Amino acid sequence: MTSRLTIQELIQKDYERKVKTFLSLPLEGKDVMVGDSMIAYLNLHHYQMDDWINQGIAGDTTTGVLKRLDAITRLKPKRVIVSIGSNDLVLTQNTPEMIISNMKTILEILGQSSLVYLCLITPVNPIMKDANHAYIAGRTNKEINVLNQYLKERFMDRIIDVHTPLLDEQGLLNERLSKDGIHLNHEGYHLFLKSIKNRLR
């Protein structure tokens, strides 16, 4: 059985490999999406968004994004979409205030040369039949809603509401839009990107 330390080491190696790849991308002047698995698992080509570069890394946090901003700024994108923060709730000791502070720094640095948009954190559904509790990892919609409220209060002019269209009548991630209670399926990503495209108009 693989030890937890070995798993962490594998995750770190994968993280470093992806950052190295991002840093080697040619300067194409494309726009950038950066974030955690919500971005990493998004097939931009499938949704006819080939003019965007995907810099998502599964499991990433606001702290992680802060450490790899050079991979974004070197591309000199006109627009950057940031989708991050959910993993901070379960993988770090960051308080909501610390998460907001990290996001503020991310927006300030990227905003020096790009127009930056910030996605609200998407909901989860721990009670759906195929919910993967290892991925959900104890994060709750109550925590997510509190953090989203902070984001709306602090960064309203930059917010993209990808959260509301994904909700069911109980305020959970609509199981019709998810494969595991946290990640989106094709239909879920269609709504996720519809919110983004509407905001960019």
C-alpha cells in the first residue's frame, strides 16, 4: 500500500512537472485560465475555446497559484480567469481572511498587465449517489457560501458567478451536472462556460 508521504511526493512531482510545462509554453498572446481541478479538467478544445490556455492543476490552492504567477504573466495575456479557493478549505489551514488576502494579491499582480476575472467557488453535493467523498474531503456548501460572500463583497467588479447556475433546489451541486459530487460533467461545464462567456461580452 502506498504511504501518504509517497502520495504527497507524487502529487508534488506532478505539480512541478506541470508548472515546468507552463513555463515553457511559447509566448502566443493567448488568454489564460488558471486554477484547480475545475480548470484542469476542462477541455477547452472541446468547447471551441482554443484561443485560451489552460493552466489548471488538480488540488491547487491560492497559495499554489501565488507561487506560479510567473507562468501566466510571461504570456502577457489580455484576459485571465481565476478559479481557485475550494481546496484551501480542506488542504490548508488558511482562514477565509487568508484566502481572500491571497486572492487579492493574485488579482493585483495579474491585474498589472491583464484584465482579471474571478470565478465564485462551485458547490458540492455529498449526498448524491455517486459522490466521491475522498474528493469532497469534508468541504461544505456552508463554508463555500461564506467564502463566496466574501468574494462578492471584495471583488464584485471582477466576479463571474459560476456557482448559482449549478445549484439544485436544495442549494447543492445539481447531480445532473456532476459525475462525483464535486467535479462537473459535460452539461455542468456547458453552464460553467456559459456564465464565463456571458461575463466576457
